Amino acid sequence: MLSYSLRKKKIRVYSVDATGIAISAVGRPFPAAAMMGALSKAFPKLSLKAVRSAIEDDYYSYTEQHQAIAEQGLKLAK
């Protein structure tokens, strides 16, 4: 039943190598920031500015690097 109902709806699927982006930027597998950037591409009402603000509020260390990772997640989501 589930597959039948999905056939009638238009679904967009995005993918991003969030762990790879995080490892290349900070050397650790913390994919959350890249995933937040990818979510801003999937949901246009979630702006990159809001994502950057959330990172600034929640991440106490590596804030600028995590913001850059979020931007890369946005750009590389396909």
C-alpha cells in the first residue's frame, strides 16, 4: 500500500556526503552541519541565514567551520 500511495505523489530526493564534507573540513565525522545545509535546500523556507544562526547558537567550538560545512552541504546536495 505504501508504494502505491507514493506513486501518485511527486517526491524529491536529495543526497549529500555529509560525513565526507565534515571530515574534509574539521577532520572529524560530524555530519550534522552539512545535513542542516542540505535541509535548507530541500525546504526553501529554511534559509541558510537561519541555519547559520542556529549553528552560532548551538555550536560553541568551530562555529565558523561548521557554518562553512553547512554552506557546502547546501551547494553539494543533489
